Amino acid sequence: MSNFIFKSRKKMELFHYPLQQKNLSIIIPAFNEENRIALTIKEVYEAACHSLDNFEIIVIDDGSSDATFLQAKSAIIGFESVAQIVRHKINCGVGAAFQFGLENARFPQLCLIPGDNAFHVSGIKLLFSKCGTSPLIISYRQNMEARTALRHFLSRMATFALRMMTGFKIKDAHSLYLFPVAETRLLNVKTSGYGYHIEILSRLLSRLKIFEEVPVTLNPKPDASSGVMKFKTLIILGATISKLFGLRLIGIL
């Protein structure tokens, strides 16, 4: 079996990335998604069975006040051997869900898929099929017109900022990704905020300098149940981008 070898600049350690092994840890965070979480889990499980060799699914009920937990519990009946549900008493944020998954992941790559069924299963299958082919897989949404105008604008701004910070002309900074677990753990990014993926993605790009991009498709009206676009979220995202530009200026990023 061939290996892809990459080097961490932080600790100068070598990691052997096993190519052709499609083993993936999948996080599905959900906050008040009782009407969408079951379908999301079903389609993620279907995509994983179709495209992966081994996988685990970690569903995180992030302090929901509705029946999200019960719906998720019912949805994994029959495949509990590869799925578990974690229940937060309070809403901790998507960044905290990612951190939990990163700390507990059993496989070399990690993916976070929102529990609101925003992404079509065809794109998830394609994304999963790329597991093990490169340490970092970046997807881009082909039909951004499905997003609200505000979400579309913010995504474009985040992508532009990421390009400026890293020098890589990636197509989308707000989609789905397959992250390398070992290298991401070394970054030691501790944030529960919405901007976690911007920080992790920019720092991984700066270190690895290798990635692959794949297209995904949004389902109709993907923002129908989203509670992401709050003023607090915009502040967090802006602060994260400002922080990263600061790190870039002093030569850390």
C-alpha cells in the first residue's frame, strides 16, 4: 500500500497518510432540526456505505429544545455499531461539535456535515469517495444561488479572504471538507465559534500546500431552518478573519 507523506512545520514530525484506505469519521451536529435530522443521518449513512471502507458517525444534539435527539435516536436504529449520539445540555456551537469529533475521531480523516440536510446526497457520496486520496479534500457548492443573498455574499467574502491569506485560489471556503485528523490536532485550535473552519482550513492550506477540490450540490432552500445568520455569528466570523490576517502579517500563518 502506498503512502502520502506530509510534514508538520510546527513539530517537524512525519505522518504517513494511507492512500486508498477510505476510513472516515463523520460528525453531524444539529440544533433544533427535528424535521431534518433523520433524513440527514439516513443519507449520510447511505453515502458512507456506498463510498467508504470503514466509518463512524457521531451525531451531536447541540442543546436542542425540540425532538432532535429523539428523531436522531430513532434514525440510527439498525446501525448503532457505527453510529453514536452525543447530547449537549446547552447550545455550544458548531465549532465545539467539531472539536468533540476531532478529539474522539477513530479514523485518519474527519468530515462535518450539518444536520439540516442542506447538501444533496450525490455530492456527499462524491466527497466520501475521495477519502484517502489526499490529506485535504475541499468541496465547492455548484448552485450557490440556492442560498439566500446574504449567505451567498458572506461565503464569497470568506472565500476571498481565504485566498488572500493562503495564496491558494480555492473555490469555496464555506462548504464540506475532509480534514486530516493528525495534522488538525497539531494545530490546537480551540474555538467553539462559527469561524472554526476558516481558521483550520487556512492553517492547513498554509502547512500542507496540497489539496483536492470536488463539486457538491445544495438541496432546495438549504437555509429554511438555519439559525446561523445572527449578528453574533457575523462578529465571530469577522474576528476570526481579522485574527488570521494578523497571524499572516507576523509570519505565523
